[in-house]
Amino acid sequence: MVDTLIVGGGPAGLAAAQFLADAGRTATVLEKRPILGGKLSSWRDRDGDILETGLHAFFGGYASLHALLKEVGIAHHVLWQPHALTWAMPPHFSPRWNGKPVYEEFRFVDAPSPLNGIGAVLNAKYVFNNWEKVLFAKGTLPVLLRDHEYAEKQDDITYAEWHRRRGMSEHMLQTFFAPMALALNFTPVERISAEAMLRVMAYFASERNASRAGFLDGPPGPRFVEPLAAHVRKRGVQIESTAAVAELLFSGDRCIGAKTRDGRTFEAGSVILATPVHDAKKILPAEMLRDPSIHGIAKLESSPIINAHLWFDRPVSPFTNLMFSPGTVLSVHADLGQASPGYEWEGRSFIEACVAPADELITLDDETVVARIMEDLGKLYPLATREHLVKAKLVRVPKSVYRASPGAERLRPGARTPVRNLFLAGCYVNTRFPASIEGAVRSARGAVDALLAEQRARA
């Protein structure tokens, strides 16, 4: 029997193993797939090319994540990009530009937050006109003042409703905020909770470099997941892959372990369930899911996403930063071939794109989806043609992060469950942070802190 059994080998599960090792506890991690990493996993296809579940940006405001990277000794793998958020907009998306693609770089000025972001907006040429800059400052004032309590009261309405009530324009909504919502939660502005949007905006306005993006200097498997797994193994953590949990085991008022689908039994003094929300629904007993403390798990839905990988025979984009593209199926994308040498496509474009919303697209065949992607990509970058495309691959994730619809924030559970030694981790757990790598690491810290507090109370 081990001190703690961790179900799930993604960022939340591996971070929980690290935090338990810090506290001198032993742990065993069970991962259902052959590879670790969950939503941060990467692998190679039959050609030896890199595939991953999503495009991952490591923002400066991810304090818990960066502390973990430093502790494990892998912080140097983050390649920081210039502090700018870049919009790439297709021709005819707006009557304000005349038949040409438009690129807008919101360059954050050298000033304390939120003044650095205000400066970026004031210097914008295309997305906002002068009057809209005034509307932006007035409309987002509660966010700029970092009023988190105000943000939490906006969970009953969509961001689009909140935006219009604040008197901001439709052009601002569709051009600036729509791709931001899709990048945040793969959910359109007409469906995403206002609180989810405002909370992350307030957080990014809280520190000078919070909104600065970085990419790993290669795929997340060898740069993040495998080093973290190796680090915790050296500290006594056991990791079992291809160990899908079928059910949790209980005795009286305690969880005593788990049974895998292949019949293995793992006993433990405590259990941390660190899976995505759709797996938590399957593993937790139906009776427990009716308990008021965690009943929201059964009601949370998941957003689908398609991660597109496109290899070109030459550079097709002049940008290496994170790109937002309204009016396209490419909610957010990046040219990792030019931004990160570890993706082994140096000097040419290897573009990863999050295709969202994917509710309908995910049901279509690969050829149709790639055609839609290439059509939109060609509108942004004239060199992104079929003639220059070497290869295209799609990774479909039917159930990705929890969908932040109105009311969903209140449904997110805390770390504790009705069973005193069973705890929850995962980016759906309520850490006052959106679904992200940072949210996953925060949830791991919350679960381990709750576990240690429970053990101290029993002692």
C-alpha cells in the first residue's frame, strides 16, 4: 500500500506527485494511456513527425507553473516571445480595410500593469478606432481595476451580453474578443461566461509580464512531461502507464484505492483523482455525484477541439508569436517551425492551429477540415498554398477542457469530496483560474494541501 494513489498522469497528476514528494510522501500515479501528459502530451507519427494535443503557450502570469518548472530544473525550455499579442485578420472581414489581410500587433509598453496594456490598445491602428479606445477603457474599467469580486458576479450572462451592456461596439466584439474567447476556452463569445473572460482579463492586467507568451523549445513530451516524470521517479514516485482505472474502491467512509480495467488493484491511504472532468464523471460513484459539494461535476460539459499541424516547404508567415485570427476557423495559431528549433522544421513554417469552435467541424472528415483550414490560412498568408504544403495532420480531442458556459464557474468543485481521504485535481477544479496548464498545477497544489491538512487533523 502507498501513501497516496494519483489517478491521472497529466500535468495535474504529475504536479501533485511532485508536491507530495516535497512533503515526504510516497505516491503511485496511474495513467490510462501509454504516454503521459494528458492534454500536454506529444508523440511522433509513423513519419517521425511531432504531433500534440494542443498548441500550448506558457504565459508570464502562470506563477504556479513557472515555480514548478524552476523546481524541476526545466524553466530554461521556455522561449519567451516579444511582449505582444498579434491579430491576423482576413481580407473583407471588416469594411475598415480594403481587400487585404491586416496584421495588428498589440505591443505592451514599458510601464506597470495595467498601464502597459492600455498603451498597447492606444497604439492600435486597425482593431480599434479612437472612439472604440475610449469605449474599451470605460467598458473594461472593473477589469483594469482588478475587481475579481465584480467578475465573479457576471457568471449568469455570456461575454457578448456583458460586452453590449457595457456599450462597447460589435466590431470590437467580433474582431478582438471573439478570437480571445476561442483561444481561452474554445467557446464562442455568444456562449462563454462573462466571468470566465473577465477573470482571465483581470489576471493578465495584474502583472507587468502576465500576458507575455512563451513556447517550449520543442514538443512538451521531451521538454516538460518526461523530465517532470523522471524527476518525481527519482524521488520515489511510481508511475504506471496503460493503467486505466475502472472504479474507486471504498471501505466505510474511506477510499482505499482503485481497480484498473485489466483487473489490477492498487491500495492507498489517500487518493487524488486528477483526471479530466469527463473521466471524473465515469470514475466517481453516481451516489457521490449527487452530493452538493461536487454535484457540479455531472453538469459540466467539455469543449471539443481539433489541433491542426501543417508543414510547409518554406516560411509562409512573418510572425513567430501567438496569433489570433477573427473570422477564421483558426482561433489561435503559431508558426513553431520558426519560433522553436526543437520542432525540427527550422527555416520553414510548421504551423499549429487550434481549430475552434469545433462542435461541427469535428464530425467532418480530415480532407474537408484541412480544406477549410487551408482556405482561411491562405487568406492570412498568401504563401500558405497547397503547392507549398508538405503535410497536414489533425489531432481530434472530442472532450477537451470544461466548457465555461454561463453558470459553469459555480459548478466547478473544490479539492475536497464527501469522502475525507479522496481529493480532486484537474483544470476543471475551482482554483479561481481558467482551464489551463496553470489551472491544473494550481489544482494539484490545492489537492495536496487539502490532503496534508486532513492527515494532520486525523493525527
